[in-house]
Amino acid sequence: MKAEKGKKQNIKTSNFDKMSSLIKDVTNQNLKSIVIPLELIEYAGEIQKAAFLARLIYLSDKGSKPNGFIWKSYPEWKKEIGLSQSQVERIVADFQGRNILEAKKMMAASKNSNASNTWHYRLLMNNFSTDFKKFLLVRAEENLGLEAEETSSSITDSTNINTFENTSLYKEQYVEKDVIEKIDLDIDSDLPYNGDYSNDLDVVSEEYPSAAPDAAFLSADFEPLLEHQIWAVNSYPYKSPKFITDKFKSYFTTGKGKDVKKSDAEWQLSWRGWITMEKSFGATQYSFDEEHLEIRNELFLDVCDFVWDYNRLLVPYKEIIKEFCKIRNFDESTIKEYLDMNISIKNLDSYFDCYFNSKEYEVNAEYAEEVDDAMCEYIWHDTSEELQQMKVYRFIQSKLLVTESDLRREFHWSIDRSISHFLRVGIKFGYLEQVGDYYHEKFRWITNAYDYGEAEISERIESIKNLLSKLGLNNYLGSDERSNIVEQESY
């Protein structure tokens, strides 16, 4: 009995138990653990993303809302899984890009306070399950291929053929037919894709023969499309696309996969699969930064050149998005970011939802005049009420007299430069009048869209005169202004 008691006393306390005890002694709280499957870490690309996803999966069917949304404040994410607000925002943006998460601000009833407007999250479980399954299949096949390669260095050609056939059968057995048909449809369709291939990784085995009529061996000069390279550096900031491309080309031109044929679109998707599955970094942090910067600069210049070469006039945002997102499959938020970057270094400038060559504008008076004409045409000849510039004009009309600061407070900061252009061009072409720091519409150009009627015009002129008088500014609205109105109406 004594020996048995002594044996219990000699049991060694593990370091993990010591740490748990230390946490409890200092914080008076039990150890809080987060269970994250290794597969989820590899799928997400980093442990912080995996922690967020694991927590979201756990909570996804436990919320009180019937629509599947759960809500968490940033302090709650910090308390539960240790992520800061900036980390959560970055992770949410990534998962939204993968189309596995929906996030929106809604009213949430707090236990300790009244309803508040906070972020709600909904895991798109069907999309996630499909995407995660594809990831696991690709991962299983890579592991299968590595095991087969390590088994023996004396495998005969006939054995290689059998392995190829077995892998194909494995894929035919486990890949759902509708998934393969969906991928084939996305590859061959002429309809514009939305730039998100993350749900369409090449789940078909690398050795599985392609059914595409234009299937061919991988070219020795294969290069991933720029949109795929941008996706890679955004999704996997610690991987080297160049290093993985070299491995990819070596495998399919001189290595085990040299007999595989695919269409050009399939080769591009296959490369994305390699980017996702590659575990080795392939570069130092310095060369990562250098390589990624070079890829980003290429898109940066492409966006700038597109605007510069677009008929030397204002380029509508929808035309830029059509080119880069609907035709070339970039993500819209990425293109907007690169447009803003070009504006920040004054390659481009914006006028509401249009862009133009800022450098040329500064040095070429003829070009500047042409752009100003286009700006004028854009607001005073297009009276669509949903346009942002028309909303600015209507605000001026409603207030009678405004400052530029008034406009900037009323509208989003992103159109501050557009407001400055709007006021400058309005004065230049005689549609607005400036008195000191104040602006009002100039009653000299009357169309059906702006026709108040003679009595209302007189009333508005008097109201503006009174406002100017109260501000101590000279009042100039008089007979000349009225005669201009009459001339325009006669015309």
C-alpha cells in the first residue's frame, strides 16, 4: 500500500501541465485551447486564417439567426482566437474572394446593450465543402505520387503505365461527375468569368488525360497569366511563383508528367493547383518582396497604359473593369487598388467614375482642354439622376450656396478630387459662379432638365442675393444675369 502511494507521488508533471497551471495561477482562468486540423491550416494557407475558419465552422450552426449569420465584434475575435481587427479584415477579404464567406453589417441585439450595427458572418458551407474536398483530393494525389516515386528507383515502364491507370481510376472513382463537368464548363465557356478560380482548382489528376480538343504537351516557355500571378502573391505572400513555375515546368516537360496533355486553360488552372499545394517557400524574404513587387508592377503599368491609350479622353471605370475583370479575369477590388495607386503617384487622375492621363494633362494644354470639354459634357449633357456628379449638382441646387468643404462633408472622401474638378470646370464653362469661397449655379443655361420657370428663377436669384448679403459678400446677381437667361431661352 505504501509502495503504491509512493509510486503515485513519483509521477512526473508534464511541461504542458505546468504551463496550464501557470496560466490558471496567474489569470485565474482555465487554459483556452483552439483545435485546428492540419488539413485546414494547409487549405487556408496560414495558421491565423485556419484559426478563424475553424472557429467559424464551429459557430456556423449555433447562431440564433435562421439565415445562418453569426455576429462577432472585433474585441470578441481578439478574445476568442487572438486576432486583431486588421487580421480579421484581411482574412475576411480573402475568404470572400474564395467565395466561402459572406460578411455584412446588420443590427445585432447585445445582451448588455441596445441593438448595435456590427459585422455578421455566414460560412457558405456548400461552397466551402466543395472547395475543401477538391483541395483534399489534390493533396491526396500529390501524396500518392510522392509515395509511388519513393517506393523504388527501378520501376519499369510497364509499371509506370499501371500506376497511371490506377491513378486515373482513383480519380474517376472519387471525383464527382458534376464537379468535373462544372470545371470543363468554366474553362470552355465564352462567358466572362469573375476572376475567382479558387473554387476550380485542377482536381483532375495531373496524369489524367484531358478531353479538350486543343490539348497539348506543356510548352517549355509556359508562363502563368498575369492575373494568376497576382492571385498567387495576394493569396500566398510567402510563396515564390517563379520557383513553383520552374518546378511545374520541370515536372511536365522532362519529369514524370511529360506525357500529359492539357488545353491552355487547363494548364493555367493546373499551375494554380501547384501554387496552392506547394509547401516549400522557394526564396528568402528579400527575394519574395522583390519578385512579388515585380509582378505587381507589371499590373500597375498595365492598368496605367490602358487608360493612357484609351482615345486620350476620360475612361469610364466600367470599361476598365470590362477589360481587366471580364476579359482578363482579375478581381475587381485588385484593379481598383491599382487605379488608386496610379492616382497616388499622379500617373492618373479621376473624375467621378472616369479616369484620365494626369501626366499628359499637366504638360499638354491641348489635351487638358480636351479633357475639360469631356468633363463638361459628362455632367451638363448627361442628366441621369443616378450619376454621382448629378447628385453633387443637385446638392448645390438644393442649398443655393455651398463651399467646397460643404460638398466634401456631404459626399464620400473618394470623390474629393472629382469635386474639385467639378467646381473648376463648372466655373470655366459658365455653369457655376464663385463668390469668395462660395459656389452657386449660374442662371444662364436653361434646358428642360433645369428649367425652373421665370418666376422660380427670380425667386432663387433673390434668395442667393440675400445669403451673399448676410455673408458680407458683394452681390452681383442683377439685370445682366437676367438678360443672359433671356438670351439663352431665345436661343
